[in-house]
Amino acid sequence: MRTVTDQMVRTSADPDLLERVAEAVEHAAAMLEPVTPAWVPHVSAKVSADGDPHGYFPFSPMIGQWNPLAPPIDLVVHDGIVTGEGTLGAAYEGPPGCVHGGVIAALFDELLGVANIAAGQGAMTGTLTIRYRRPTPLQQELQFAARTVNVEGRKVFATGEIRHGGEVTAEAEGIFIDVPPSKFTALADQHPGS
């Protein structure tokens, strides 16, 4: 689905081919419909046994490997620092040839959150400040990093950056608010299909 999404943004296909593609996608959707619940089952954000950060949020639109909207970014956690790399395609374009600033902000929100979970400080975003240093290019390998830097009471502070070719393209600072696990559970219980 990621490949088709990228191709649909860039294609120069004629209307006849686009109609056949639409029929094929509609056929695939019809095949899945009978086995698709109204909503995805609740999956708690938690550190997996192997430390794979993708397991924290498998359905995330930013890092979820089970979500075809998520850009193909490979993440690892080592010594409490989340690092990763990936190439974002045409579906994530803002300015010509560059990653959309909103996509960058959403990626940071998720990456800093993952860093907090890896540090044992699961929390919800309070504020997120992004500094766009230079354009973040599409179709180029990018490097990502995030870490928890401080905890003061219920406030959890995290930072992150995106690099291309060794240069920082964007930086983030976030203040997250520690939420007791029971509140996350209560929220999940209120959600239909959880």
C-alpha cells in the first residue's frame, strides 16, 4: 500500500490505467471488508521484549509497521536513545522536493514519545516546539534521533533531530506530561472496539 500511495502521487498514467488500478484497489478493499473490525483492537504502548520501538505503536500513522500511512522508517533503541533512518517519498511532500513541515512535526511527536517510553517515562504531549533549520529533502536517506533529557515531577523533557548528509534539518523539544497507566487503560476502555 505504501508503494501504491507513492506511485499515485507521482504517476503520469492515463485515465484508463487509473480506472483499472482503482478497480483493483476496490477489489482488495472488498476482500478485506468481511474480516475487518470497526476499529483496530487496542494495543498498549509498551516496551517489547526485544526492545523494538515499532512495537510500541504498531498502528501509528508515523512509525507503525502495520499502518500503510506510516513512512518507511527503521528505528532502534540503544542506551535509551531512539535512532533511525528512512527515506520519505512523494506522499509526504510539502514544498517542492521537501518533506512537509506537518509531517516532520508529527514524526517528532512520535519519536520523542517513543524515547520517553524507552526511558520508562510514558507520557502525553504537552508542548512540542519544532525548529526547521533547512529543507528536509524527499527521496534522500534521513537520520532520526530522540532522547529523554530530564524529568521534573510529572513533566518529561525530550529532544530530537532529523539529519540529512550530516546536517541538521529540523530539531524538536517537547514537554510531556506523565499519565498514570490506569488513565491510559480507562481511555482504551472507553474506545469502541477496544
